[in-house]
Amino acid sequence: MKKYFRFEELNTNYRTEFIAGLTTFLAMAYILFVNPSTLSLESVEVLPDGVTRMDKGAVFTATAIAAAVGTLFMGVIARYPIGLAPGMGLNAFFAYTVVLGYQIPWETALAGVLASGVIFIFLTLSGLREKIINAIPANLKLAVGAGIGLFIAFIGFQNAGIIVGDPDTLLALGNLTSPTVLLSIFGLIISVILLTLNIKGGIFYGMIATSIVGILVGLIAAPTGINDVVGSVPSVAPTFGQAFLHFGDIFTIEMLVVILTFLFVDFFDTAGTLVAVATQAGLMKDNKLPRAGKALLADSSATVVGATLGTSTTTSFVESTAGVGAGGRSGFTSVVTAGFFLLALFFSPLLSVVTAEVTAPALIIVGVLMASSLKDIEWDKFEIAVPAFFTIIIMPLAYSIATGIAVGFIFYPITMVIKKRAKEIHPIMYGLFVIFILYFVFLA
């Protein structure tokens, strides 16, 4: 095993890899509670007619298994110290835009995730990956990441009750004296302090601290016994296989845009994470990523597994840098992380303790981290600034990641052509320009 994972070459050992794997898991563990809360639309008290909730327990199980399988694939096949799990941003898009906004059944949305995963596998095996990556301008990739960050943070502020609806100004500051709002604010402050101190797994620890305080002050029901902490694995039956049963419902223009959004965000989020983690670990060779195809295959396969089980797109987590920072260098780090995700399956009763007020700070912090890409956009070039800004600002304002991408991708060819930079536009971007115009025509 040491030889397979190249311990000697990478100057590592079992102890270091185990600690790194545990560190990565702790940095990612918040997704086990945030994802079920998000996909079940827990923070939305009254759903529109025809919209149903996903089973929270089933999503928890699907999340843990998808993370374990994807991370194991990444460790054994690609041999990278990278953890995978249902991605933040894409789960919000799935729940709040597709299911709540478009009122597309969650079963059909899962079929869209499955389709995006299959397409991703095809693109990886065919070698078309590089062409598509090169077709999308770097500035728009950065804008999409930042926009999703703002959208996630916005949802977090809403779930916390810090930002509420207002009939006169659309939005307003919530009641900051409300006990539940104060609990979320406490969680946000604790999380900020932990991450400022560079404590690995700060988001997860922040959630634990918030839950404990919530129990102490009576806002959250306290576990009364071991059965409220450790229990049997929730059945995945309510969501398992629904993606296949509803695959025939995805052949509409609206679902085409949804699938393209799933694919686009996962595609570039994965590529960016792989490069970031590999660079930090010193695994890049001549500015190229060894075994990139295997890593992307692991990622796309995990999405297919996750969609089959009943969760949104599974992707590589940038939190994996926490494990690399703890010394992780080989795929054995991922094997350890995968093992902890499987172990976590038996702690589903804790879902009742991790309420929307507890997960809200995690959403806001993730939003902060994703917004860091703003600094790399070429704001001094107006033809770039306009589509980038529209991409970013429309996502939270329209409550839709897809709409933000569509608006930005429509304006990009317009400003570039007017600036006489048409030769720099890839033909694929013109194709997306037409698709997204049809998207708005369809919505109208």
C-alpha cells in the first residue's frame, strides 16, 4: 500500500496521512447537516402548491455515501488528497432556484444532476474538457464563483433572520433582538473568530458551538439519550433511483439551462479546486496536473452516484487544502476521509440539533470564501466589467444562479463585439448566447 500511494516519494507516512484525512473530514463535515437542510427547504415554512420537500434523512444518507464514494474514488483511482461531497452553491441552486423558483419537481431536478454527471464523464473521456474550459473567458469563470458566493451568503442571512422581506423596500434588517436571530449571530461571530485564527474545521466547530449554546438557552431540544446522538442509518428509499424514473422529464428548454448550469459550475469549480489543492501539495508537474483525467472522472462519477442516491451535484471541496496543510500528500488521505464519512452515517439523529439557525452562519462564511475571486476580475476593462458585474449581482437579486449566468453570458459577446474584440470570442460562447436568449424567451 505504501508503494501504491508513493509514501516514500511524497515523504509521508500513515500517521501523517491519517491526521490529514481527519482534518479534511472535519473541514468538510458541515455539509452533512447543511445539505439536508438546504435540499429539504427546511427554512421555507410554507411551500408553493405542488412543491414537495425531499426527505431530510434520506438526503443525509445520500450526502454521506456520495461523499464517501467520491472521496474514495479520488484517493484510490486519482491518488489525490482531495475530498468530495455535494457542493455548496449547486445545492442552493437545486433547492431555491430549480425546485422553489421554477417549481420543477425535485425528482426531475435529480434527473438533471444525473444528466450533467453523465455529460461530464463523456467530456472527460473524450478529451473535450480543455476546449470547453478554454471557451469560457477566465473573467466570467471568476464572476460565476463570486456570484454564487453572494447568493449563498444571501440565503444564509435570510435563514438566520438577519435579512427579511419588506413590502416597501423589498429587503430590510430583521429583528436583531429575536433569540433565534441572536443565536445565528453568535454562530457567525464564533465561526469568524475560528477561521481568522486559521483553525482547521472552523465552520464545523462553529456549528457545534452554536448548537450547544442553543441547547443551553432552550432554543434547541437537547438530546435525551444515546439514541438522540447515535442511531440507525436513515433509509435512502424516498430518493433512491428517482433520477432514473424521471429522466424522461428533462427534455425541455428550461431543464436544458438547468443541466448546463449544473455542468458549468461543477466543471470549473472542480478544475479550480484540483489545481489549488495540487499546487499547495506540490503535486503539479511543469504547471500541469498529473492524472487530471482520472481526477475529473472520479468527480463526475461521484455526481452520478449522488444523483442516483438522492442529492445534488457532488464535487471536489476546496476545504481539502486543510488536510494538505496538515501534511496530506497522497490518496491515502482521501481514503481516511471517506472512512469518516461512512462512520458519520450513524450520527443522523444530530440532524434535529442542527437547525436552520445553526447552519446559516456556515452559508455566510462559505459565501465569504467564494467571493474572494472578485479580486482577480479585470474591472478596469468596461467590456469585461459589465458582463462580470451582471453575472454577480443578478444571482442574489433574481434569486437564481442560472439567471445570473445567462445575463452575463448574453452581455459578454455584446460588449466584446462593440469593443472590436470579436475575434477573442470562442464560437461556443456565441452558441451559449443564443441558448440563453431562448431561455429568457421561454420564461416570458
